[in-house]
Amino acid sequence: MIAAARMWFAALTRREQWLVGSAGGLTAFVVLVFGIIMPVLSAVEQAKLDHDTAVQRRGRIVATVDAALAKPRVASATAPANIDVLITQSAGEKGFDIITSGNAAPGQMRFRIDQARAPAFLAWLTELESQNVTVSGLTLRTGTNGSVTVDAQLQQDAP
């Protein structure tokens, strides 16, 4: 095969040999640039962008964790007997409809919410934790339209 290509190339005139050689060189250059160098440079650039995104995301997570750990707990102004008022009012302000509720014991409350968005509900629980209310039991079940059904038991800690 190589011998046949050499014979073919030798049979060409000097001008044709220059043209075929130049075309081969240009083809090799184009394949090198567009087939190897540019894809490698693109992959390196994309890796740099992905790394920058990951570093920024990690920084936001670390800042959020540091802020959560550094946030002082606010002493609650409500008595343990008033946890039902605190939870009911707070749920109403956040747009949650408490369907059933009841006090399990002094300073504790059980309730059910039929439809809530999970991120909003969990943010509300985090807000309640700053008021010395802790979650002692929680069940989240998927509901309709991406919502969740919540059964929870909260208790108010001593300030």
C-alpha cells in the first residue's frame, strides 16, 4: 500500500507534487487545530468555569453554615403554654393552613398541614428554631402539585 502511494506520488510532475504536499500539509494543520487543539482548549476552559462555579457554591454553603452557627438563639417571650398561639399565628403569617392541632403536653403541639411547599415549610421550621421551638417529630409525605403533607410535633424549649 505504501509502495503504491510512493509510485503514484513519483509519477506526478514537480508542480503536482508541490500541490499535493501543500494540500496534505494544510489538511494536517486543519485536523490538528480543529480536531485536537480547539476541543482540548474548550474542555480546559469549561473545566475552569465548572471549578469556579463549584468554588463559589462551596463559599456560599460555608457562609450559610457559618451564619447559622454564629446566629445567637433569641430567647422566647412566650410561655410554654402559649406554643399553640405562637405556632398558629406564625403558620398563618407564612400562609400555612393548620388543619388539625392539639397540645400533646404543656409546651408541646401536634399539627397537620395538608398542602405546603417543602422549601417554604422547612424555612419556617428554621425560623421557629430561633424562637426556641424544636421539632420533636416530623413526617413529610408527597402530595399533589409538588406539595407535601406534614404531620409534626413541636416543643418549646426553656429560654
